[in-house]
Amino acid sequence: MRYALLTAFSVFLLSACKQDKKETTTSTSTETTEKQPIASLTKSAGRIGDTLAVHLSEAVSGVSVSIDGAATTGFRQQKDTLRIKANTPKTGWHQLIISGLDAKKTAFADTLSFEAYSDIKPADVDYTVLQTYPHEKSSFTQGLEFYKGDLYEGTGQNGQSKLMKVDLKTGKAMQSRPLDAQHFGEGITIVNDKIYQLTWTSGVCFQYTMDFTPVTSFNYHTQGWGLTHKDTTLIMSDGSNKLYFLTPTFRKTAEIAVYDDKGPVVNLNELEYVNGYVYANIWQTNRIARIDLNTGKVVGYLDITKTIPPTINATEDVLNGIAYQPQERLFYITGKNWPTLFKVRVSAPGIPASVAGL
């Protein structure tokens, strides 16, 4: 009896094992592998207007192409390659969708990304120094701006950061408000009689009345570098190649990526907006980039190396102050701990005044 029970139990186990194996095998065989994309870019970066080469891993038909969601006819198919014109209005990363029928007449759609550099070689921007003014050498300049004829300056360094109204002729502060020591002051701008002052890593922008009375503060989730405005839209940099567009209550509404013909232009620092263009100091260089806000393209560079005072070590006390005086149509330029503020006329041979932004 015991032998019969053992035999029956063994048969049951063997049957169960076979059933498990069968179920496992069936489950594995019914699994579907993820279909590999058919389309792939041979090169993911190039200038606006360049031709992108897209490799096709199998024969396809009925191909259509869209860039940033808009269908384009600017492509041609050559055997296993698609050649697509990268006609985009703006620099930066763009979405490319290739769709059609594969070799088995099954619909496919592959999403790719490409990076568009500027198709413009930046012009060398000329300038003439018209006058010099004293600048407080202890000021680690982070922001500089004229408002209703008066000059305002924001400075940095923990424990030394200030907001100031400056006497242009003497370089001395006529009015000053320090930041708490935990804050490293950055760019400033003034909109509708309200002063905005960024901080570097605190993630806080302070707003003041014109007599430097604090009104409120706003938070942001990136570093704060430069600040300017177009009408009532704030424009902020964070040290990358991006410019962010913000409401007066610091709600982000848009952003643009800045490129020249060689690639992304990073370390955008102190900013000044003039007639459709942003002028940006590029940190740790002696250059100011002129940026077309509609496209993100750098259309010119102003190099002030020849003007830097010989007593300044420009690799440490870098260029970082640019203000436009609209009544004079002139720029005022200085740097961190520089003893001089330069009044300059900017020009660019071969560039119309409308393009120069003046």
C-alpha cells in the first residue's frame, strides 16, 4: 500500500514538473522582443540649413518627415539613406520624426533628435571708448543698469553683496543696501519701478522699491547669473547656454538656447537687452556676445581685451558689467573689482543698425 502511494505521488510530481516546464516554455515563446528603430542619425549636430543624413536599416516606403511636429517636404530618399534639410528657425535641440511602412508593410514611426548650430559666422563688433569714469574697486560687479538716467549696480561675494545707486562721476554709492551674508548677489534689472536682484546659489530673487525697501522674493530652481528685461518680461541666465523668459512674478514662460556657428555658447553671465538683442558677458573671457532673441543665434562678438586696465588680472577679475544708456545710445562697461567704468560707442561694419540692435 505504501509502495503504491509512493508510486502515485512520484507520477504526480513528474506530471506537475512537465506541466510547469510546458507553461514556462509557452510563456517564453510568446514573449515579443522590442522592435528596434529603423531610422538613425549618422550625425546628430550641424548648422541650420545643413543636410541631415538618416540611415535606414531596412527597405521602407511611404516615408514622411516632420520637424518639431510640422511636416516637411525638404527631404529625399536614396536607397538606405534619407537626406533632410535642417531648416529650423531657432538654434538648439529639435525633434525629428521619420514614419512610413517597413519591409513587411507595417507602419513605423521613429523619433530622433538633432542639435542645430547657428548658420551665421559672428561678426567682429567694433567699439570706441568715448570717456572713462571711476569705478569702486571693491565692487565685485554682478549687475549694472541705467534706469531713468540713474546708474544702479549689484555686487557679489558672500558678506559683501550689495545693491547700490551709483554716482556716475565719482563711482561712489549714493545709496546702498547689503544682502545677508548667506546670499551671493548676482544680476539686477528694474521693471515698473521695482528692482530685481538675483542670488547665485540661494535660488532667491529679491524685489525692492526704488528706495531699496524689500517688497517680496521669488524662488527659482537653477543658479542665478545675469538678469535683464524686455518690456515687462524678465530674461535670466544661469551659466549655461540658455536664456529664460519670466513674468514679473518669476513664472517661466519660455527659454531659448544660444549658439554660434561652432556650437553652444555657455557661461552667459551679466545681460543687457537692447532692441531685440541681448548682450551677454561670457564668464572668464573678455567677450560680449550679441544674441538675436528670435533665433538664439550669436550675430556678433565684442572683444574688449585692448581696453582692460593693465593693473587688472582679467582671468580673475573678469569682465562683468554692461549697461545701455538709451538717451545717449551708448554702453557703459566694467568688470569685477575694476577701477574704471568705460563709456563706449558700439558699431559693427557691414551690419545695419537694425541688426546691430542700436
